[in-house]
Amino acid sequence: MGRRALRKIDPAIDLSRHLLELETLQEDWRPDDAFDQLRPLEVEVGSGKGLFLETATADRPDHNFLGVEVAAKYARSCAARLARRGRTNGVAVHGDALLLMNRYVPDGALAAVHVYFPDPWWKKRHRKRRVMNDRLLTDVVRTLRPGGELHFWTDVEEYFLESMTLLAQYPQLEPTGAVPESPAEHHLDYRTHFERRTRLAELPVYRAKFARNDAPRVTGGATST
């Protein structure tokens, strides 16, 4: 199933409120500075076309959502989705999510980190580019508040299993049990466009959720559906 073209952005839409450039941020910038009201903060690593940001900001208006996307055209698409809906609790950042997490997110600042369908970098020599790596997870542990959650979904079983092996090295991240597949009530009732495409093709999605917990880890919990 091929990708749909991005929706053209109306040039009349003002993106200044909803789009930031990572390379222009001041050294003392913090994610809360992007919002007009302090709320629990969640970060999405790799926002793609922005479906998660659009739905999450509506479903949880009492939380702020910062989506980080390395591709400029997709970051702009995310921002346009938020701007069209007038979402004051959602902002897209164009730039490297690993850099943003490491440089700008304070310790214990996040209620959740979301990583959905990251690029699997299929070739073996490119595996080091995968976003689920020690650099990211070290910052996930550091930036999640106690009880804060890491959500990881992929449609690549090998990537999922490799990530579960890596996550086992972080005892502060405790698996919380099976993540059920919710039935879709309409054609965009999915976490991301990748989930929609995968499920419509009747292919499996592998899901895991972890909670920040300084107590000793309980074995098991991450499952696939």
C-alpha cells in the first residue's frame, strides 16, 4: 500500500504558533516555553504526518504535546494540522529528536514519550541509525517523571524484538503488560497513519508500554498483537 501525498498547506495558515525550528532554539529554551499554559508534557519522537498529535491534543486537552520530526515537510504538515484545529496544547518541532531530548528536556519533565513506527533502517550497516537506541533510552529514563510512560509500536517484528532486548537493560523502565488493539470506529481512528496502513493490510502491529519505576523490574510484560 503506497503512501498518500501530503495535504497541501493553505499559505494563509499561520504556523508560527505551532512550528519551531530546533536549530534556532536558544540554549536555555525548555519545552514548556512552547506553550501558553503549563500542563503535563508528552513528547512524540518522529511525528510523521501528525495524526497522533492531532488526535491526542483533542483527546487530552489537559496535557501538552510536543512532536519532533526530522523531515521539514512532515513537521510543517504536523504544525498545519494543529493550527487548523486551533490546538494550543500541541507544537511541532523540526529537527533531530535525539538532540532535543538530550539538550533541552529537563530531568523528570515528561509524562510520556511516544515512538510509533520509526524507520527500521533495513540494511544491516544502517542499523545504528535506528532511533530506539541507548542514546534515546538513556534520555527517556532521565526525562520521564516517576510513573511516566514509554510507548513503542512498530510493524517490524525483528525491530520490536531487538528493542525489547535493549529495553531489558534499563531496569527503571518496567513493562506494564499487554497493549490491546482497539477497534477502529472510523477511517482515521488509529494512533498513526502507519498503524492505519498496516492494519488495513491485515498485518500485525507490535506494541509495548513501559512505566518509569525505580523499583526492581518485574520480568515480562511487553507483548505483540
